[in-house]
Amino acid sequence: MMRERVAQLLENALEENKSLFLIDLNISEDNQIRVILDGDKGVTVEDCIAVSRAIEHNLDREEYDFSLEVMSAGVSEPLTLPRQYKKNIGRNLKLKIKNDEKIEGELISANEENCTLTWSSREPKPVGKGKVTVQKEATVPYKDIMEAKVMITF
């Protein structure tokens, strides 16, 4: 019962700010509510406060004894939704694919089924000694991605 109530309140709060979207909603057995959000333009502290208030002010503490934590998806968190890939176009990603392959490159496109990365690779020359730089590109279906993380550069 509590989960449905919290989910409805959360849905209403996200309707208020359509640039935000839910990554995870977890409610433990002892009613610790944990909400993880992301946004097309990022998530501000004010966004977290607004969502927190929308839930907390509409749950009766007499009926439910709960704690509430609303946070943004961290930089180190893996990407899980196509919407997250779309907002990270132009950034470098590191993908772990189902066949234990790893790809690291710039995310150049993303849709509802897959994403496309491009990167440079040094490969042996077809003729003669030495290596040549080759531009590579791969389109990977989301179902084949075990983990995808944004690479932070300073």
C-alpha cells in the first residue's frame, strides 16, 4: 500500500518538472524510501527538495513511519535508461558488453534500442611495418550492454 502511494506521489512530482525522470525507487521493509533521479539538464538540489517535499508533505506520519532520501544519480553510477544515453551524447563512455568486450569512445548517437560510439585505434599497417590510426565506430544494442559509465575528464 505504501509503495503505491509513494509511486503516485513521485509520479505527480515528476509531472511538475518533465525534465526529471526516475532511475530507482526503493522502499525497504522498515520504510526507508530512497529515490534516485536524473534529468535531461541534470538535477539540482532544488529539484531534489521539491520532489522530497511532494512526497513527504503528502504522506501521513501517523499512518507510516518512514525516512526519505531523494538524490541525483551520481557520476559513478552506470547508465540504465535510453534517456540517460541521449543526454550524454558527445561525452566519452566506457561500455562492458555481454561477450566480455569493452568499448571506450565518444557517444555520437542514441535512440530507444541502441547507442553508437566512435573512437580512434592504432592498428598495424596493411602493408609494411608500423601502425596507422584508424577511426572505428560501433552500434551496440542496450540489451547487450552489461554496464555503461560516463568517463569523466579533467
